[in-house]
Amino acid sequence: MCENSCICYTGQYEFYQNCPKCDSIRLDTNGKAKRVMPYLSIIDRLKIQFNNENRAEELLYRHEYITNKDNNDLDDIFDGEIYKELVNDSLFNDKRDIAFIASCDEYQIFKQKTDDCWPFLMINNNLDPSLRVKKENLLIPFLIPGPNQPKDINTFLRPFINEMKELERKNFILILFIIKIS
């Protein structure tokens, strides 16, 4: 990524040697990237979860909730209009399909307010509401480090988008994500 947090060298910038926003050089004198953005694969983490018998059963919450729902109360995200529209569009046909909420927002790590970062947080809605927001169940596939606000956020999202496309191609899991960036 750009040392000034402008872009991540993905997509159209994959082969650039200088940042198109600030003109900083991509590599140091040893030919290594000056800054990197680590990415933890969502696919790998889902495979681990589905291979655990207890977790695989917990991940059926969405299916069990909509199958056993017997009133019109708004008790969960699956009672909302967006989810219902997606179901009408033939999404979420498999009981193992996953619904995520994703959020990316600025966060100040230190009191000195010198370094901000932008964590990309995912909540797995297929878990019971009592479990889904516990810290051990939150997924953070990447963190955009500062020092500055990203100038092209889409370049940082590219690894995540590529994984979502891969999941869609393989009909492995369909993903719902809503991104709030501020």
C-alpha cells in the first residue's frame, strides 16, 4: 500500500511503482514494499467454522429462525425489507448461506491522535443475536493503517471483493454485506 495510506496496490494500481495520488515510491531501496496491508481470508475462516460441528450447527441460526418464524414482529435483521427483497431475488436458498454486515470506520488507536486506522469489521448474522457481536465472533479481515485517510478506499476493499466473487462463483455461500464508511 502507499506509505501515506492513499491507495492499496490492487486492481488498476497493481503494477504501479508510484502512488498516483501523492507520488510516493512503492518500494524501498531493497525492493520491498514500504507499507503492506495484511489480509485474513474470510473463505479460510468460514471453512474452519464449517468444519467444527458445534459452530456449523450455530451457523444454521438464520435458516432455523426464518423456518420457525410464526409472527410478523421485527425481532431480527431477517425480518427486514432488504433481506426479504434478497430472498425474493432467489438469494439465500441454501440453509448454509451466510448473511454478513460489514462496516469500515475511522478509529484512533492512541490518545495522541497521531495515528488513525480504518478497521473493516464483519458481523456474521447467521449466529444467534446473543453470539454474533461477542468479540470472539467478530471478523476483521483487514485494517487500513494510517497515517492518513485512504484516498481510494475501493483499492483496499479489492481483496475482500475478490473473495466474495469467488464465493459467488463457487456457489459456496451467498453474502449480504452493507458497508458504512464515514
